[in-house]
Amino acid sequence: MEVAITLTNELEELISEAFCVFDTHGDKYIDTRNIGNVLRFLGCVPTEKDIQKITKATESEEYPGETYLTKFMAHVSQCLMNRQMEPASSFKLLEAFEVLDPENKRYLTKEYFGKLMSEDGEPFTEAELNAMWPVAIDPITGTIPYIFYISQLKHKTNIYDVAGKIKDEITAASEKEKGKRQMPQMPTFN
């Protein structure tokens, strides 16, 4: 069953496309357990706390455990325009990897990086690590050349750039409308 939703800008189109990847029934609902997947698909880097907040804000009252596209889109659009859950810059990622590489070898071993990713911060699951390895590991050396890995992570269009553009357009339209309401009317002479 295909349900029509009117999309008004590029940001809504991108959110809708990501959402629909996880909409298995074509009814514009997803299981709330997929909210983190949709956000990551968009290029966001949410914490578990972010995911829980978005789940709470967008979960359907009629169908608990499900989230409807329009409610999700409205909420996530605001998050993106406010640059919430934004990934670190390439420079910040490089700085972090350099801290992990005090010998300046320009690579990390799979074992060392896997241990860090599964034990520190918000630990990755085995499935998440297995999904990361094909992108991170150089098949020839078996190591993680982190400068190359960072470029792999940053190849996608930045949804935050799109969100900023939409926010600027909304602000400009609002200012224009505000200016129209404040302009004094000039008298007309006949």
C-alpha cells in the first residue's frame, strides 16, 4: 500500500528516502527500533540518548513501537537544521586517530581498533564492527590506514549542508514576510 506524502524541499526528500529504506510495508511507518538506522543512513551520528529522545518525540500514539514519516520528518528536520548529531569534521577525526597512533605509523591494527570500538564510549556490537571492517581495512595490508578511512567516511553528501540551506531559505522568507508587514503604506494621490 503506497501512501502519498507531499514533500516541500530537498531536506524532506532526503529524510523520506532514508526513512522509506526501512519502511517494509510501504505505509510510511517504521519500527521505532530502526530510528537509529535511519539517522545513520542520513549521515548523522546519534548517541543512544539522541535516539531515545527522537523515538519518544516521534512514536505513534495509535501504534506504539512505530513512527510515522511526517512526524519523524518534522522532528528530524529541526534537529538537522540545528546541526544536532553532526559528525566530527575530517580534521577532528584525524586528530583523534593521531592520538591513538602515538608512533605516527598512519595506520591502526584491526585488533587494536576493534578493542577500542567495542570497549570504550558507546561500544560497537560485533555486527557493527563487521559492517565497518570492509570500509576501514586495507585488504592488502590488513590494517586500517586512517587517512584513507576518514576519506571513505566523508564521501557522502553532507545532509547538514542541505539542512543549513533550507534553514537559510526559511529564515529569508520569514524576514521578507516580516518586512512586508512592517512597511508603511504610501499614500496614493489621484
